[in-house]
Amino acid sequence: MTSMGQNLRTIDWNVTTTDRSFSLDLYFLSAHYDSLSLESQIYYTLRIIQYIYYPMLAIISVPVNLLTIGILSRGKCGLSKCVTRYLVAMSAADLLVIILDLILRHIPIAYEEQFQFLESIPVCNIHAVLLYAATDCSVWFTVTFTFDRFVAICCQKLKSKYCNEKTAAVVLGTVTVLSCLKNILWYFMLTGQYRLKDDPWICDVTEDVLESRVWATIEFLHYILTPGLPFVVILQLNALTVRHILVSSRGRRRLRAHSSGASHRDPEMDSRRKSIILLLVISANFILLWAVFMVFSIWRRMWDLGYQSIYLPLFLQELGLMLQLLSCCTNTAIYAVTQTQFREQLKNVLQYPFAPIVKFIQ
């Protein structure tokens, strides 16, 4: 590790990212709380929370995503086959991220003493390729879903040609292949050695790569493509979609008022309203939960290259990682809140194991 890397690990002398365990972190925070800076207090508090947060998130998110995939795949939620395919793909990608990132990366980091054996397994760069490919799919599936809803709502002439199950399968397959090809570069940037540290990088990296501006450019492009560009695309598409709905809503209200002389419920506008609520909530969830991680990752790489004019507190890294992982298990809650039929299907599934008992009692 170069001197710049060492400097980054000791930005605040009270904050280190070397050895960690729940007992050590808890003791250090309680024994030295008054002498620690606010940054260090927040940093160690977040690390202590992670010992409970990460296992609980894994316990909840795996069955929740499996349940979501099962419910949506049945096709009884009142959604089109096209929308269903996108939502199933998003849940499947989120499940892979939970397995590859949360379970196989962050839980071993939090419980480093119990997972030291991983450092002797030289497959970290392969793990990184799979992890970053799954992450790209999770992000870009959200973009493709947003674009599909934009076409369905704003481009009626293209709707029948683009917004169908076949096109959705082609788009999702293309994104998957491109994500895998794009992330093969990580195999050559990283080594097979696990770091077992909270860091934007999952593996050890050679000094040549750390100081190389060529590899730094590739890494910046990675962050621009995921999730920088998706942020811009999603915001732009949502703005155009909302504007179109507002304009068409005013036009339909005036037309219906003139034709009937009264204001009646408009099923078409109700359908559009539900679609835009689902779209906006999913998009906002993605942007809000990914923003901190993206900003810190780019800053971290610039710091390694010597651009040290701006200082970001190290606890933002911990917070960004926690929020990014949370984004992989929130879509089920979004569907349950915004989709009535999904709630009904979810209720039926949860009640099914207890149905024989209730029947027996009755």
C-alpha cells in the first residue's frame, strides 16, 4: 500500500480501518467517547450498528426478494407482462447483490475474525467481476424500467412496438451481457486476495494499478456509468413523464367537463397516476440510497491520486455502503405500499402456511 493509501487510513488519528470486532469497537467507543472527535464518534457508532444491521438485512432481504419474485411471476398483480418482467428482473438482480455483496463481502468484513480464512482463497477478483456485474444489472434494470414507462405514457405510437414482453426480454438480456463484459476489467485491476476491509474496492490492488491514471480513468468511467449516468437519465425521464401526465391530465379534464358537464372518475388517468407513483417512488429510492456511496467512491479514488483539496469524513463511506445495500430490499415495500393487488397476493402468501391451522380450529 502506498503512502497515500496509508494517509487515507489515518485521516483522523482516532479513526482506523485496520482490525475490527464488535467488542473492540464497543470498548473503544465507550472508553474514549469524550476524547473522540464527532467524526470518530459517528464512524465507530456506524461500525457497531453494522454488526447487527448486516445480518438482519440479510435475514430479511433474501426471503423478501424471493417472495417478491414468486408473487410477481404468478402474474396476478394487475400489472402488464412487460412491467412484470422488469420488476422480476430488478428483484432477481437485487437478490444477487445481497448474496454477493452483503453476505459474501460485508458480513465477513464486519466479522473479520470469523472469516480470516477467506484471505487464503484466491478468488476475490472473480467475486468482484460477478458482484459489479450484478450491481450494474440492478442499477440499469431500474433505468430500463423507467424508460419503458416513459415510452408507455409519453410515446403512444411506440408503445405497442416497445412496451411488450418480447422487447423487455431483449432489453434485459442485452443489459445483462453488457454488464458482464464491462466488468471483466475488474479481473485485471484487482488481485485474488480479499481485503476484508470497508472500502470501495473488494480486493487488494497492486501499486501499479493504484497509481495508474489509465486504470483510474477506467474506474471513473465505471462510476460514471454506474450510477452517475443512471441518475441523470432517470431524473430526465421522470421529469418528461410527469410533465406529460400533468399536461394530458388538464386536457382530459377539460374535455370530459365539456362532454359530460360533470367531473367523473377517469380510469385512464387513475391508471397513469398509479404508474407514475410506482415509477417515481422506485426512482427516488434508488437515487437517494445510492448518492452517498457514489460521491464517496469518486472522492476516494481522487484522494488516492493526490487530489486532496476536499476532505470528506470517513463515516460517509460506512453510511454510503449501508444505504446502498438497503436499496436492494426496499422495492418489495414499495410494491406493497403502491400496488393494491400486490398487497393482496402478499397477504395470501403469508397466510397460506397458517390456513390448515385456521381451518382445523374452525
